[in-house]
Amino acid sequence: MIHSRRHWLKASAGAAAIACLPRSASAAGTGRKFTIDLRPGSIGVKANQMEAIALAAKHGFESVTASPADLAKLSDAENESLLGRLEEENLVWGSSGLPVDFRKDKLTYRNGLNDLPQLAKALQRAGVTRMGTWIMPGHDELTYIDNLKQHTERLRACAKILKDHGLRLGLEYVGTPSLRSNLRYPFVHNMHETAELHEAIGEDNVGFILDSWHWHTAGESADDIRGLKAEQIVGCDLNDAPAGIELNQLKDNERELPMATGVIDTKSFLQALVEIGYDGPLRAEPFNKQLNQLDNDAACAATSKALHKACALV
């Protein structure tokens, strides 16, 4: 079983009031605890925080991604007003993206790290408790060991700051073989290697971002998910793969909405999440050109429909 031997960071009472289990009527009475989440940028939608909340409410989502930059601009009064709107629309927070580019040069990383406490403070004020980022599955210059050292040091520094503000950090491995094969030195690209990275980082607020696409391309099974504890999973993405393409030929940035083709075993993926009691956001990240060309309402409507259809399987 993949699990941390450390106790997980518990959210404060104030944050728990915002980021609690789903309150949506559509989730009530089902076996799932996770929320159908709107992350606008992943479906080609450009929207600020208030616009994202409005779109989520209009199209039947149950949670919405938090924008650190937008939330940091708010006064205390404006923040309270936004939280009131969130509650009125029967929405909770999903997750937020890590606003630190730890993959580039040291100066870029340090600049992002210096800004992180202020942004984390804004997220904490709003009651956001989850943040995620992804791990490039290789490097052209750094060997596995050197890359592990850099990731460990930089992500540990991020995780410490986030822990001080009640935030958990999820790491998403990238399983796509065609992306990894184009890089000289392979790196973390499956669930087990990501767990090893967690151990190397050594902070108890670090967990997984699972993605059905990467789960599929890494050749993993529902049993791999069942080997996790719910609190180890910070966020989940749900996607499908194009039909008629060999696994090692799939392109990471050419995916489909959930349930579009049936190539990925969506039911097994979601059923395993239900069985372990995962209670975070479930969002789509299809990198789909046709979807990206739609206007905001049409893109949100199509995504919500696909996610609800998938969740009906469990």
C-alpha cells in the first residue's frame, strides 16, 4: 500500500467550513464524496474568479478552482462577499494551481517562491485547502538523481510554506510515453515513483493529483488507486483518449472529454475513488482543440455534461 507514515495536516475549522464535503444536491444520496469541479483554464475558458463562480453555478458544477492571484487582490470585505456568493450558489472550493515555476532556472523559481507566502495567505483567508502541480517526466540535462534532488529541494520549500497556511500540495505524474521518450533522461512518471518523491520531500501535506489519462498511459489499475488513502489524493482529473491510436503514440495535449470514446476505463477509475472515500475535486483537462474553440458557456456546458455522465457510472 502506498501511504505516508506521517499524519496528514488537518484543515483549520474556518477552512473546513468552506472546503467541506460536497453540499451539492446532485451529489447527495450517491456513493461519491468528490465534487464535479470547474477549472476554466483546462477547457479553454478565460474567466476571473467571480466569472468562474457564475459559470460553475450556471452549468451545474459543484466546486470551482481558486485563483491565487485574483483572491490576493481582494480586500477583507470583498473576500467575505465572494465567499457569500460561493455559499449562495451552493459551491465549494476545488483546488488551486501552484504559482511557482520550479522547473526552470533558479532565479525564476526563487521569484515565485518569494511570492508564495502572500498568495498562500490569500487562499487560506478564502478557505482554500488544496493546491496542485505537475511533474515533467524527464529532462534533457538533469539525470534522474539530479532531477530528483532539484524537485525534492524546491517542492519541499513550497510545501513548507503551504503547510503554514493550511494547504496540501498535490503532485501529478505524467505517464504519456511519447512525451517521456522525447527527453534524454526519464523522470518520475507513475504512481509508485511519485510516492517515492513524496517520501524524499518528507512533508506530510504532500500528496497526489491523479489523472485518468496518466493512470491509463502508465499502465496502472484500479487496485493501484485502492492502495491509496483518500487523504493522500489532493485532486483528480478525468479525461478520455482518442480512439484508434496506440498507447505509445498518444499525444499528451490531444485528449477527449470524459466518456467521449471509452478508451479509458472511466468506471473502474471512479469506482476506486468512491471505494476509498476520495472527497476532493474532479475536473476535466482534455486539451481539446474543438472544445477550446467554443465560447465560455458552450465549453462549460459540454464539460459539465461529460463529468455528470461519468459520475452517473458510480
